Amino acid sequence: MKKQFDLIAIGTGSAASSTASRCRAAGWNVAIIDSLPFGGTCALRGCDPKKVLVGAADLMDWNRRMKGKGVQANDARIDWPALISFKRTFTDPVPPAREKGFADAGIAVFHGRAQFTGPRTVRVNDDELEGRYLMIGAGQKPAELKIPGAQHLLTSDLFLNLDRLPQRVLFIGGGYIGFEFAHVAARAGAQATILHRGPRPLPRFEPDLVDWLVEHTRAIGIDVQLGTEADVVEKSGSAFLIKGSAGSRERAFEADLVVHSAGRVPDIDDLNLEAAGVERDGRGVLVNEFLQSPSNPSVYAAGDAAASGGPSLTPVAGYEGRVVAENLLEGNHRKPEYRGIPTVVFSIPPLASVGLSEREARDRGLKFRARTGMTANWYASRRIGETISGFKTLIEEGTGQVLGAHLLGAHAEEVINLFALAMRSGLPAAALKEMIYAYPTNASNLPYML
């Protein structure tokens, strides 16, 4: 016998949890499904545990930078097992707490992989569920690397649970994961290598600042190999041999651990979407402007599982989940707005961006003034011994609106939010420049970037 619900949410990350909780609060009969521990990628396998490790690595780097400037911490080091134990104090409580929260709210929880059996029905293990509406918020998974020996690669999920950090760690892919984890590994004493197939890593970020970050990354001892393809991973005793190519030139690298950092894809391949008539492409479930499937109006999607046009970021997933809830409860009326959403690479120092790059602005034919500067000699960087920091801002001519802002340096992940607020609120650059900031802070440098 089918179990009947007003809403069935697939996934327990930010997107699905937001939709399920809001619909339940409105009195709907709601079910939520996940084949993994409840909590989603960010809380368990991504943002939150990663930032714990980044915090420790940042402390190590700060000690190094301040050597000879009044700080002597020659014996400071990262105790990796203890750090991972500390990280688990954040992640281990999440699944039971999240499940209890759902249950206390009256949401029916199901553990297992959901598969559609019809336009409004899914099967989970031996249970068949039917919903008036279904919401797909299944998140992402590591992209499949179709190279011989791919089975030897460790995913980013598993890297965050390593009880011991090997001496030599190689990352295949120069995106967020590769740079963030390589910076952590290097500060923890490992020899880190990044192989990136393209000529420039972090392609979604402003090229000038990426080049500065790459130079700095190499300066702290991380081997960044650009234009280098990983072709084969071979087990060699207790280590690995990675055979690659850079153009016509063959390359070989040895490592004790090889990490898959070559991107993630929507985790929807085995949901049997065809049975529900739900169309998809490589970006995820196809949705209209209300985050509803055009091919099956009973289905909505949000977060990393949706081809929504929004960036794959946890805050965006939660935001889209709230949009879906409003459209379910009140009828389709709200469309997501993706203007002014910041994103950060938590390298050390961090790289942050919001809005258009200079090339994107030019390709759109916009008239603007761009200002770029290295800021390592500014007080905020000098006082902490930071040798790499800088910015680029784009201000539209005529309107004075901020088109884009790109920051590299300490607290860039915080200051970028001020630029994002201005963009989403329609505040002109002049308002940011005239603001009276607490001083001395990194934010008080903002007027000099405009």
C-alpha cells in the first residue's frame, strides 16, 4: 500500500531541508529521504568540516608569517589525528540531530536510495511513497574520472576523514577542492601537488588574482602543474605512480595519496527520472523560472541537483529551497534572483569574488572602470606578515553600480559580503565609499578599492 504525502523531498541538505521544513510548518504531510547520513554535503562532507581544517592551517601560516616579527613558535605543528577528532565533534552529532529535528517536526524520515516509479511515486527499499508534489534536492557527487586506476583515488569526502595524513599528496584537479585541501595539507607538513589540465586553475575567478594565488601557492612549496593531464594512476607498493601528459610531453609523479579534486556533478543518475518524465541535462534537473520541472509539473528541484542557473553553493541551495517552498504553498510566483552572490576559495589567504569578471563585463558590452591593485604593503596585510593580497573592482559608468569585486587576502571572505550586499540592494559604489567603517579593519580598506 502506497504511503501518501503532500510533499516528498529527496535529500537532507540545505535545499531539501528548507523546503520540507517550511511545508511541514504550514501543515503539510511531508516525507524526506536520504541514502546518506542526514545533513547533506556542507554540514558533513564539505564546507563546515573543511573550514575546521582551514582554520588550523591558517594558524600555522600566521605563525610562519610572523616569525621574526615578535612571534617565536618554532615547535608549532598540526597534530592531524587530533585535528580530525576535533572536526568530528562538529560532524558526528549532525545526522542524529537532523533526524530528530525532522521527527520532532512531524516529518516522516526514510533511509535509502529513492527511485521514481511514476510521475508522483518513488520507492525507497520496500516502501512506495506517493506525493502531490516531489522536490529533488539530492546534491552532488564527485564526477567520474574515466582514467585507468581511478579506483585508487580518494574523494574529498574521505580526505576529510583521514586518520593519518601521508607525506606526499597529489590532487587531480585545480578547482576549489584542489586548492583548499592542498593549502591545508601543505600547512600540515605534507608535500602537496596539484595537477590541472587547463592553462589556468579556478576558471570562475578573476584571472589576475588567480595568477597571484598560483604564484603564492608555489612559493609556499605546493607544486602546481598546469596544462597537465592525469592519464593513469598505478599502485606501486604502498604508494602510487601517476602518469600524465603536458601537451606531447609525458610526465610522471609519485604520491602516497591521490585525491579526486576534479569537480562534482548532480547526484541524480540513479533516481530513475525517466519513469517520472523528468527531463535533465548535465547540469541537473531541468527547471523553469519557478524551479519547477517543465516536463512534470509535480516535481521541483533546487540546489546542486537543479539546472537552475544559480551557482553551486550551499547558501544558494538553501535560498532555492525556500523559493520552492513559497511556490508550493502559494502557487508559482517567486523567481530566484542570482545577482550579487559571493563565492570564496578558502585557500590561505582566501580568494573571493562576486559579480562579473572584467572579461565578462567587456563581452557584455558594458562601459565601466576597472581598478586593480596589489595590497601587500597596506597596513592590514603588513601587520600580519601577509605578502600576497590584492583586489579588482568594476564600477559601471553612469550608474555607479558595482558590477564585480574580486579580493585576495586575509578576511577577503568577509569583506566580499559588503560588495555583495551593495549589488543585491542596488547601492552605488559611492555609498560604500562614503560609509564610515570601524578602523583598523579589513573592511575599512574598501573605499580605497573603488
